[in-house]
Amino acid sequence: MEKVKIAVVGCGSIGKVQALALKNIDECEICALYNRHLDKAQALAQELDLNVPIFDDFDNLLASNLVQAVTICTSPDLHCSMTLKALEHNLHVIVEKPMAKSVFECEQMIELAKKKQRLLSVICQNRYRTINQNLKALYEKDLIGKVCEASVDSLWWRGQHYYDPAWRGTWQVEGGGCLMSHAIHQLDLMLWILGRPKSVEASMYNFNHQNSECEDEVHALFHYPNFNLSFVCSLNHHQERQEITIHGEKGLLSSPFKVGSYVPLPNGYPQENTKFKDEIIKAYEALPKLQVEGHQAQLQAFIEAILGKRAPEATGEEGRDALMLVTALYKTCVLKEEVSLPLDKDDEFCFHDKRVKLMPHFHEKKISLETTDSLKISLGS
């Protein structure tokens, strides 16, 4: 069996998640690890019984010619530069979200991948969950009729120590707060299922994270041609929940899966439409279930695309579109006016250094640790 040789670049919490997933994929082999702190890579290699070369210099890894592909699990400020270097060495790349710190950097990555004829994919593991695959399938069947309204919740809880690492909670390095680090996954799902809105207006705040310059809560309204979508992202929610709900003329669909439907009584008040609910539930139960989900399912798709067994998925262009949506949210929060989509490529908010100068600093970052322990993390659904 032909196997794709891959390196895990960044051996923190998400690197471990990906390494565990890759070990379960028959068509690939982890052939190298990289981390700027060798002890983290060594600990991961020992924990996962990986007898592979370990690098603390990315250029040396690339020069080793040990791998055909890399999965980049580092802090966001390194995503673009590492991707460009890997592509210059003719490697396929899959990179964690956010794809980069700016739309401009995304365009650089996309163009070089095209020039080098290499795959560029962006992690969006929530697409690869049965519930979200089936929500999209049911929505595309037009079972609920014309959409009347929708909502997206990206609700998390993070304690004060979450922002201890030096790269977190800074506009310059992390690129943003809860929008950039957490909500971008749910916003990607929104784009994947409902398409791009025509405009957005929003407000952002930092209510409870004093070691972060950036936002910890955002409230937004996305305007689609025939309906509006309300969006909330928070790091202050004590019941972590990621949810998409679509209300149509005939009923609602939601991930996590639930269905509801009313018909009117003679006075216009609601009466439950149990027949329609049963039809939707039956249609949902008839849909297939993914054999594997999350990171493993997406990494499997990436490996199979390299081997020519399936078309590329979660492309660089799609990663850029999700980041453009985040950028538009930042723009509307700063300007306090409705912002149209797509953004012009020359928009100053599409360039990292220009955008950083425009962003509010909610707090001064006073704790900046170079490295922290790799502990269990919540990935949402």
C-alpha cells in the first residue's frame, strides 16, 4: 500500500490531536515531528510510540526530504510563513485554522499552491461530523421551505490562564480573540451550509479576560438576501455549545439535531405539526453516518486527495473565505457601520499590519509564557 509520508509541525495540544488521528489512517505514516521546544516533541513521540526524527528547526525538517506533506499545528502567526516554505519545497500542506492572520496572506498561500501544483487544505474538522454533514444534506433537499431566519452560536468557556501563553490574546501574534481562535470554525460551517451573506454588522467586547488585548464576546447580524442570521461568540459561557439553527416556512433544522414545526390554529396561534416532524426525523435517520469524524476524517480526506483517490476538500480558497468573514466582522466592529461582502482585496483590513493598528486594545497583556503544558482541550462540534 502506498503511504503518504507526513510531518506534524507543532507538538502542542492540537498537534497531539492530529498525531493521534494520523496514526489511525492506514494510507499515511508520520515520519517526522517539529517543535521549537524539543522536549514537547520528544514527549509526544514517547507518548505515541513514534520512533521518528525530531526537529526544532523547520528549515532543517524541510531540507531533510523525509516527507511529502506537513500538517501545521503552530500558533497562527507562523501559519503563512511555514506554509509558503513547505510549498516552496514541493510539499502538500494542511494547516490549522485560522489559515493565516490576514486575507492577503491567504492569497499568497493560495497562489503559491497553484504555482507549485500542491494541495493546500485548511482544517475545518466540524464539517466532518455526521450531524453537520446531515444538516447540510437536509437543508439542500429544501425540506423546510424558504428560510425565514437562522442563528449561529459559538459559545465557549475559557479561564484566565488560557491567555498565559505569549502568543495568545494579542492582535499581532494570534490575530484576534474569540472570533479568530474559536468562532472561525462555526463561521466556516455557516458558509459551507448557507453560503456567504451580503453584509454584516456587529459589536465586540472583552468582559472577563484581563490578560488579552482582544475580544472575548461578539454579537452580530448577518444579512442574507431573504433572511437575517444572528450570531454570538463568547468565551464566557458556562455551557459550552456550538449550534446552527435554520428556521424555514415549514419547520426548523438544527445541529445538534433537533426539528420543530408548527401549523396555525384558526386564530393564528401555533399547533405542533407532528406529521412534518416525523417526516424530517425519518429523512435524517435515512442518511448515512460517517465511520470516523472530526480531525481523523478530514486528515483521511487530505491523504486520499494526495493519492488521487478523491477531489481536494476544504481548500485554501474556502479557508480564505472564512477568514474574510472574520475580517469583515472586525471591520464592522471598529467602524460601527454595516460592512458588505466580499471585501475588496485592497481593503486595509485585509492586511495584518494595517488592521492591527486599527484594533482596540481592551487590556494590556501582562503575562506571556514562552511555553505551557499540553493538556486536554475542547474542540467543540
